[in-house]
Amino acid sequence: MRTTITAKSGEAFRQTQIQYRRSEKSLVKMARRAQVTGLMRLFRAQQLSTRAGRYTLAHLHRGAATVFALIVFVLFYLLAHDPSSLKTSEVHLTCAQVVGAALALILSLSIIPAQRAAEAFSPAILKLYAQDRWLVAAFLILAGTTTLSVLLGTNFLPQMDARLSISVQFLLLGFSFDALLLFYNRALDLLIPETAVQLVIRECTKQLTRVSRIVERLIRLQVLADRSNAPTDATRAIYFSASQVSGALRFWIAQLDEIAHKLIARRDTSAANDIVTAMGMIGTQYSEARRNSLILRPDFDNLFAGGVSDISEVLNPIYDCLHVICKEAAKAPNELVVKQGIRTLADMTTHAMTMIHSSNGWHKAPLAFSPCFYLGLCATTAVKANMGDAVLTAVSGFRTILLSQKKDVDTSDLEVQSLESLLKLAQASYIVPDAVWGFPAVKAILLAARHEIESDGYYDRSKTALSYACALAPMEIAMEKAGKRLLQTFPPYDLGFEASVPLLLELVARQVKVDAEQSRRNPFDDFLEAAEDVRHHYRELAQTDFEGTLLRKCVVDSLMAAARVHWTLLVQPPAGTENNVDDVDQSLRSLVSWVPSFFPEQTQPHRFHINEAADSLACLGISLLEHDRIGAARDCASAIAGLAINSAALRPEPFAIANLHQRLEVLARAADALGKTQAAADIRAMIQRPATVADSDWPHFVAARQNRLHDLNRSLQERRNPHRLRDDPISELQRILNRGAA
């Protein structure tokens, strides 16, 4: 019994100790949490108090005179004990003279910003300055305090205490001095061009807001008058056209354009950029106000254009002004202004793409083409002036435009214009020395093709990208020969780029699926069409003289990557497409047959490039043999044999031919290991003496081949790394032999 009680007591004591420790840890955590929370709140309070103090100090000067006058008011009222001795009327009249002099002073000083507006800006800006609310407020305050001072000086309230009357006069003086300070600060602001721009924007926004409200009121009245007929976009457009707001906006746009030219001549970059931004803002605001009143009327100058919108009457002058500003800034030269103009046009194009006109179920963006066209003109201007940053901004704008397209909105004319502009920029990069926008322009074209495939499938944009890449290849070869392409790869054939030609084909391959509604349709139709275009693209490239450049290797590597896309579909076809994979097999066989054409007989390419191409073909052939694609594997071997024939055409070298024959032997041994003896025999039959090798030289070639076969046998006995960066057919053969032995 005692032992049991002792054991239970000890257990209870241990549990109590454990609970105490847990409670202690919990209390410590709560204390730390409370401390951290308190410190955070204290820190936030300090930040808020510091911010409030800074704000107060920054704005205290605006009412400093009034605050000081209020202090004097209190002190005077409390300390003055003999009201009868105070000369109230004289004090008031003297203060009235002081305030009147201040009023005369501000009227005199107002000539300075008026003269500035007339000289540096335009008479229209002078009218805005005359209507400035801050100047008017300062004038009214001074006029009011002067009148009240005179009124108090007449002693029209005889029962009013003299102390109170003079104290009120102190407050009036404080108001007057603060109004004078307000006028001074505003006069300084009006000397800054950015203030004139802000006033113009405010005036245009005010007019647009007023007209929009009137139009909405008229629409509501129309609905109340006839509920059966709902208001249409045409009704709103008629109301807007009757308001004459477009004429007012064009007037202010012309004023901004005039000011911009003066600022560019004075090399005031910041103010000129503000004007360019203001033009874009006015155009965007007007477009937004007309979003529900977008209609198209016939264009009698071009009846097949599909109609024009009256919104362009305001937008087109903006585009033209921006173009002229960019041209003048390019002559200055002032790249920052050109860059801002290009960025503004790109933003306006992107916004115009959201202005959709619907008719008979057909959606289009009729306002998007014009800013894109002017964007191309400004980009051309920047190219002629060799303004690299501005051209890069244009390329970025075109890329944003192309990637913002939606499949349910017709923007085909916009797409064609953007792609043509990017092509011109890419071509210009090969002419202008040290141009940096060539590759970004090509990447933008390829990314546009990728976007089209992802959103709408394989269509014309991808074909255009392929044709553009082929057209630029000769110029890229010339740049590489000139040493301008160190550590750079042409984007269409850069396997690390997300929109290279093989990756575009892979993206099409991922979309292969069986259409339940069209069961008779070949699910590989889109892929086969894309593969045919890619094959035609490489066929045209094969006719190009690469002049021993590294671009040939990149092109061949991309071709083999496209072939591996075919192989992936053959090995792992999507569900339900197994009966149609033979078409993919035939496309693959046609594609690999063009590899020898990149190493023609009349040229002597780098031996390493030929060996790498042969390695890729051998590895692909082994993979095809594993999956019983005998014909495609035989075509891979035939391509290697073609490489051997072409390399021996001009100056046959024993070991160069022996290297290629070794790859054929690897393929043949792989076929033997997989039990495909006939395929092995056919492949070995391709190991032949080239016609250009003389009988006297043939023993040297045979000895070189035996040397390479000996190297092959020795390599098969060694342990090779299966994770090499490039294709290794010997490792693949070793893997198959080891699998057969197991």
C-alpha cells in the first residue's frame, strides 16, 4: 500500500512539475508576444506622429499669419483695459490702406505669369491663368478684408467694443497676409510649364465630365419618354456630336502641341514629356467617355475599309501631333521625349484594343490600327536617329500589343501592322552600328506566335514568324561573320528561348486531342500542318550559305529538337490517337532527311558540327528502333550516310569519314541487340566507300575505320556517364546491351 501511494505521489509530483513548466513557458511566450505587440504599436505611433508632424510643418506656413494674428487677437483682447483711449477708426483705416496696397501689389505682380503665359505658352493658356481659382480666391480675400477694414473704420457698429473691433482687425490682417502668400506661391507655380499642362488637363476633363452628364440625363429622359425603345450607341453618338466637345478638345490639343515645340527648342525635357503624357491622357479620357457610343460610318474614300468612327476626329490629331513631336525631338536630339512619345502611343494602342464594336456577332477594335501605325512611324524615326532606348521601348510596346490580342476580337490589321513594324526594326538593327533592338524584336514576333498557338491554335501568325526568321537568317550570318554575335544565339533557334521554333512545334503537339464532335477528323491535322511548315522552313534554310558560322549548328540542333517532338508523339500518343501516329512517323522521316542538306558538298563545314549532328541522328535512330519504328530509324541512318558522302566531296579525310561510319555501326549493333537483324544489315550496307576516294587512298580509310571500331569496343567496356549534356550514341548502345544482358 505504502509503495503504491509513494509511486502515485511521485507520478503526481512529476505531472505537476511538467504542468508548471508548461505554464511557465506559456507565460513567457505570452509576455514576449505582448512585448512585441507593444513595441510594434509604439513604433506605429511614432511613425504616425512623425508623419503628422512633418505634414503640419510642411503646411503650417500657409496659415502662419492667421495663426499669429489669432494669438495677437487673444492677447490684445485680454490685456487692453482702457478701450476709450484706443483710436479705432484710425487703426481700421490704416489697415485698410495696408490691405489695399497688398491688393494693388498682387494686381501688379499678376502681370508676370500673364507675360510668361503669353511668351512661353499661348494666349489660350493666358485665359486659363486669368480663371485660376487660387488667384481669384486670393483677390477675393484681399478685396473682402479691405472692404471690412473700411467698414470697421466707419464705426458702423458703435456699440461694438473697441478691443474686439481692433482684435478682429488683426485677424483680417492675418487673412490678408496669408492671401498674399497664397498668391505669391501660386504665381511661382504658374511660371512652371507643368502647371499649364495640369490646367489644360483639368479644363478638358471638366468639359468631358459636363458633356457626359448631359448625355446621360438626355438618355434617362428618352427612356422615361418611351420605355419601348432602349437607347442605342448611335443615340449617344448623336448627342456627343451635337455637344461640340470634340472641337474644344482639338483646340486644346493644338495648344499643347504648340507649347511642346517651344519646350523642345528650349530643351525642357520634363515639361515636354508632361505634354506628351497629357495628350495621351486626353485621348484616353475621351475614348472612355465614348465607350458606349462607338459607331462606324461609311468611309467614302475607302468603302472596303469597314467604316470609321467619329472618335477618330479627336484621336487622329493626337497621333499626328505625337509623331511630329517625336520627329522634332529626334532632330534636337532628345531621346527622352521620343521615348515618352513612343510609350504614350503604345499605351493608347493597348487601350484602343479594349474599345470593341459589335455588329452581327462580329467584334472588332476599329480604333486600334491608327495609334499602332503612328507607333511604327515614331519607331522608324528613332531608328534613323539611332536612339536605342526609344526603339527598345517601341519593341516592348509592339510585344504588349500582340500579347494583348483576344481571340474573339478581330484585330488582324493591327496584327499585320505590328509584325511588319517589328520586322522592319529587326532588319534595321543589321544596318545601324551597335544596334541593340534586333533580338528583342525577333523575340517579340516569336512570342506573338506562341500567344496565338496558346489562345487560338496554329494559324497564320506562326507561319509569318517562320518566314521572317528565314528572311533574317542571311543577315544574321553576316553579323556573326563580323564578330557581332559573341555568346548570342538567334532566338528562333535558341533552345533556351521559350518561343523558339522547336518549342512552338511542341506547343502545337501538346494540343493534339481527339475531337468527339468530329470523330472522322485526324487529331494530328494541326500538328501535321505545323510540322510541314517547319519542315519547309528548314528546307529553305538549307539553301542558305552559312559560311562556316555557328548559326548552322544552332539550326541543326533546333531541327533535331523538332524531330524529338515528333518522337514524343510516336512514343506517347494522346489517348485515342494511336491509329493516326503513322502520319507523324512519315513527317519525322521527311524532316530528318534534310539534315545532310545543311552540310552540302560544295562547302567544308566544321567537323565537330557534323559529328554532333550524326550523334543526334544516331541517338534518335536508337530510340526509334526501341519502339519498332524501323523505317524512321533507317532514314536516320541514311541521313548519317548522306553526311559522310557530303563531307567527302571536296577533301575526304579518313578519320572524318570513319567517325560517321562508326555512328552507323552503333546503330547497326543497336538493331542487332534489339533483334532487328534485317535493319542492322540495311544500316551496315550504308557503310560504303565514297566515290571521291581513290583506290590508292582507300586502305587509309579502312585503317581509320578499324581504329574507330576498336575505340567503340573499348568504350563499350568502360562505364560512361548517362547524363551527358549532348547526345552520346555509345552510351545509348551500352544501355541497350546492358539491358539485354540483364
